[in-house]
Amino acid sequence: QVQLQESGGGLVQTGGSLRLSCAASGSILSANTMGWYCQAPGKQRELVASITSGAGTNYADSVKGRFTISRANAKNTVYLQMNSLKPEDTAVYYCNVQIPGLPPRNYWGQGTQVTVSS
């Protein structure tokens, strides 16, 4: 089993910054993809950014140039540095770990609230 512990959410003004962290523990394979998803009220959960164990990254168009995802493989930890935050970034942010296999396994954190005030 895999457990994910998130931290770093909160309230910030427009233009501010936050850094989210997610530490994974349990049966983590070294080859996995870690990522962050967000879900605003009344909307579906959507990908914000992901990073593979080889440091390949993928970003939603809405956050390119403002958010940076990184990971520390030795610590099984993924980070999301969020700069130039906008009110539309307000959502619950969920950490995700996907472990390859047939089928692939997905694990989710409990979510952390990010609120950007105008």
C-alpha cells in the first residue's frame, strides 16, 4: 500500500506564491510518475503537472511558465512551486502517484486547499 502526505496549501493574494509538497511512503517503485491535480467546486479533477522518475515533465497550459514541478527521488517526494497565482487557481490540489503495471495503480493524497484572493 502507498500513503501520500501533502502539505503547503493555504490562502494567498493574487500574484503570490505557494509551494506544495507530497511525501510518498509504502510500496513505491522507483519507476513511477508523480503529479498534482486540482479540483475546483463544480468541476472535474484535472491534471496540473506531472513528472516521471526520469524528470520528464508535463504541464497544463494554464500553468505553464508559472508553476514548476520537481521531485526528490531519494525522499519519494514531489513538489509544486506555484508563482504568480491567480484567483482561478483556487481549488483543492491532490497529489497523485501512478505506478506502472497491468493495470497501472493510482494513489491519491487527501487534498490540500489553495485559495487565491483577488
